Amino acid sequence: MGYYYPTKLYKILLQYFLDTGLNFKIELTRYYILACFLRRPPLSSMVPHLFFKLENEKDSELEACEYLDMFAKKCGFSSEAIDEMRLAFIEGLINAKEHAPKDLTDNDSPQAREIQISLTFENDLLNINIRDFGRGFDPSVVEKPDIKKKLKSSYKRGWGIMLMERLMDGYEITSFPPSGTLMHLVKKKVNEAARSQAEIDAEKEHKRVERLRYILGSFIDLSSFLCSSKNLQAGLRSMLRILLGTMGVTRGAIYTFEKENKCLECLVDIKLRANARLPRVNIDQAIFEKLVLKQNIDIADLVRDEISQFKETFKEGEIERIFTLSTDNQNLGLLILGNRFHKEDEDPFDSELLTIITRNISSAINTYRLMQNLRETNEILDVRVRELDSVREASQTISSELEIENLPNTVESIFKGVMGINKFSMSIFDPTENRYNICRNNRSLPAALDLWSSPISQYVIQTMQPLYVPDITCEERFSFNRAQNYASNSFIVIPIVVQDEILAMVNLSDKNNDEKISAHDFEMAQLLCSQLGIALKNANLYKRGITDALTHLYTNHYFKIRLSQEISRLRRIKSPLSIIMTSIDSLESLIEKHGVAFRDAAFVKVGTTIKRVIRFNDLPCRFEGNKFAIIMPDTGIEGCIIAAEKILESMRNITVKHGNNEEKLTLSLAIVQFDVAMNQNQLLETADNLLAKTIELGGNRILTAKDLNK
């Protein structure tokens, strides 16, 4: 029959069964023990066989060790032999847990989740069987480790098998792939009375050396793990588990000192429930430094006196020892240890062993933090290298762009690609108009920058310094009438200054991920803009070579080159393209009346008017003879009509003065949209014929091909 007992009673029950000589089978789970009574031997006063099942859960091997300790103690083994068995037993269980099946579903057999353990004592031999049902392995291919080679090798396994071989009197591993592994360990009970004290001492020293070799080897493994892993908690948990198993301690925890937060944080907790009861302890650095002065000695009483939370949280007997974790220049934390499995006098080598282990744990924490800092530094350096590569590529791209109309689009794509900027605008100074023209993009922005309504732009122009506002809600120098336009409440304005002259201004706000623009973004933006001044200077020089000296419009030769390029682009991206061709009405009679100088003044006035009305990316040109032409990329007939009407209306309100001569001018404008069936000459010929028809109809009007058909 079976009975369920709370976990608080399982040790008492087990001790009772062992004392009374009951042979039984138990199943150890996380929450209960199922004790099944099999039979009671008529003569024996002890239990010869113990079987239980272990769940593959965190730290369950330490729970199982308590059963081994009680069983071996009842069988009459010495505390030294029990310590050796415990180490080998833990290694065997860890091996079984590592090879146990992972990611099981409800359809899998319940047996697949178990690790079955049996302890049998007969003829002075304690036999331990550990059976898992996971993937098997071949122990013969596991290389036997050597500490000197280990330190230089990337292969860090094999300590467990070596430990079981050295500490036990017999071991055998039988693998049944893919259905698991059976590990058989044997320990012989030694008759201490038959040996001399010298033999006993020599054996103890030998076992002590083996234990230290195991600890050192295991810690080499874990240090290597921490150097390559980002999981400090997992590495420290393994170290603490080795410590508890080696020293025969029931429970423990590791607290790390967080200097910035002035607190101790529970990073690892094994059966002490410190994470739940006292996850964080606020502590002044001076108090912690006082604790650190007591190195390599138990400071449990001092901690209780200085840190009241420990005394209030943990009951008497829960914490037996506390040691500081520190290196030469780092205060790292505290090592908390509970009571031992055995209450007898402790092994005289405990203090030395604890010193070795605490130093290794301290070194591991310090190494991990150094490696973490190194990883973070490398990541930062990688980001910086990528950014510098981006700046180099951006500089090359910007420098190679000679078309001033294309430069803003090039710069915008760089800022969006490198920095993830969502809102970009760029205004370029036009010396002929003495104003900053805002470059066209997909945002609804005015054609020119109104400095009177933009105190921020005024400030940047006056100071000639870049401006970074991380949060407009905290900015007191300016008022923000369009604050709702800033989703992140942050922006950057960078003037492009060359020889004490501001050629342009770049405005950046809002990132694609809705993050605020940071100080690092500000630095990056200045780097990207550093080449822009030279590029603008080069573009202006190039523009002077392709513009008419009188009107500052593009020449006829450049007009035909760009028209050819736009036609090629249109055929590639299927975007509309139109041209506006215009001339001054009755120009010949005006020349006869006022002379050629008046004609030149009229050309200047028309050129200035056209540039003021059209967009930055539109190309106004001085065409053949007395004609003007405007290339309108990405624009259909309707858009051209709007621009043409603005030009016509502006000219009606303008008077041309030259000397004592004063006249009002009117224009004739013809609009033609390119058709894929046309070539460049046909487009220009169509526009020229339409302009002639406009003049024939009396001028001072706009005419399209559709109007002509009507």
C-alpha cells in the first residue's frame, strides 16, 4: 500500500525506516514521497536496499545526496568515504540529467522523465545504480583530462568519469542508445581497525589530493564556460553545487555586491530560498568593506550584527557560515552556507578547501565581469567601426554628387539609412535671392525658409553652431509653435559652414523607432555633415559652369543633357515627366523701343520669377533664343498647370525697370507631358509648336496639347 507525506516529513520518515530496518521503495518527487512497504526482514537490523526515482529538476541531485548520506551512514561507512561517494554520486546524477530527454510532451512515456536510483549494501559493498532514459554515450571515447593540458585546451570535459574512477572502488557505464545509460558505482567498506594510523592518514591525503584535482578541474571547466557564456548565474550555480557536494553542505547562496545600487543581490540560491525571502539587501559600501577585511574566515556573526535583514530573515541554524568574495581590488559579494549533512567534527581540511573554493568563485565572478566588459567594449567598438565605415561611404557618395538638385535626396537617404531618421529637411542658400530654399521631399514644406517665423534657424545662423535639443519640453531658449510635429520631442539643426559662410542647414527630427535623438546621434550627424560643405561648394562651382551668367538659369546644353537623363529615369521607374516652355510676349517690339539692355533686364526678371515659384528639384533653363524651359520631374499636366499659373500671375504683378524705361511683361506658356512613344526631339518639337500656337492666340496664357485639340 502507499502513503503520501508532506516534504517536511520525508527525512524523518526515511530515518525511521532505516532505524527500524524496513526494506522499502520510495519515489522522490518535487512535492511528496510515495513510500511503498515491501517487506520486513525477520532478522536484519538494517535496510539492505533502497530504490527511488529522481525528477530531472534543478538541484535535485543534492536532495538525492541526503538519501545516500543516511543510507551510507547506517551501513557504517566513515565520513571520509561518504564524502567520496557523494562527489561521485553527484557527478553520476549530473551526467544522467545532462543526457536525459529534453522537450518531452504529454505523449511521451512517464518513465522517460525519470532518473532511477538504487542503493544496495551487501558483503561490505555499497552498489549504486543510476539509470536514465535519454541519449546514450560511449565512455571509452571520453578523453581522460590532464590539468596542465586542460588550461590550454578548448575541450573541458571528462572530470566526472575520472572522479568516479579515482574515488570509487569500481565503476561501469553501460549505454543503450537511444534509450539511456546505466551507471554502476561500487564502494567497499574498509575495516579501519585492520589498518595502521599511518595507512589511514596516507589514504586520507591521497583522497584529499584527488578531491582537490577534481575541484580544480571542474572550476577550469566553469571558468572556461564563463569566459564564453553570458550566463553568470548558471556558472556560479554549478560552482556552488560542487562546493555543497564536496563539503557535504545542505544549502547555500551567493550574493553579489552591486556597487552602483549599493546593495547585495541574491544571484544563486540552492535550497536556502534566499531568492524568495531576501532577494536584495541594501548595504552601504563602508559596511561591506568592513566585512571584506575579514577574508578567509567565517563572518556569519559579523554579518548578523551589521546587516539586520539576515538575522531577521534566516532562522537560527539555517546559515552556518558566511565568507566574503573578493579579489585584490574588487569587493564582489558573500558566500552563504547552511549546515552540513553530518553534525560530527568537521574534516580538518575544510578551511583550506573553503579558501580555495571561495577564491575560485571570486575569480570566476571577476573574470566574468571583465569578459562582460570586454564584450560590451567590443560591441561598442564594432558599432563605431560600422559607423565610421558608413561615414566613409557617405562621404564618398556626397563628394561624388555634383548635381545640387540631387544632393538633398542623397543626403536624406544617408541619414535615413545610417541613423534611422524619419523626418529630414535641408535648406540651401541661394545668393541670387538671398534666401534659404527648402529642398523638396515627401513632406509638406514651404518653398523657402521664413527666418522671421523660425527663431531656431535665426539662432543657428547667428551662432554658426549646430544645435541639439534632447527634449523640447525642457528647452527654455525657444518657443515651439509646432511642437506637435515632433513625435520624439527632440531635434537637431546643423549649419553647413564653409569659410564663415552658411551654405545650407540640415534639420533632423524623429527616428523610425520613435526613440529620442541621442547625444551620440548628434555626434554622428555632425560627422555625416562634415563632408557636405565641400560637396555644396563643388556643386556650386559645377553649377556655375552649367548656368547662364545673366539669368543664373541652366544653359541650353545642360538642359538637353538633363532632359535625356530624366527620360531614361522615367522609362525605368514609370514616373511622369513634363516640360514648360515659355517666352516673353512682344519682346521684339520692346527691344526696338528700349534697346537690348532692357531685354537683358527682362530676362533677369523672368528668370528670378521662375526660380521663386518652382520647386527646388525642378530645372529652369535658358533655352534657345528668347525662350525659357523648365523640366518638371515626377509631375503630370495638372501639376505643371499649377506652377505655370503661379508664374503667369507673378509676372502680371511685376514691372521691369531699366533706366527711365518701365514696362509690364506677360508670358506665353506651353505645357507638354512626355509620352513613352516620343523621343527627346519629338518632345521639344511638340513644346515649341505649342508655344508658337500660344503666341499666335495672343499670348499671356497657358496652353496644353489638350487645349489645342479643343
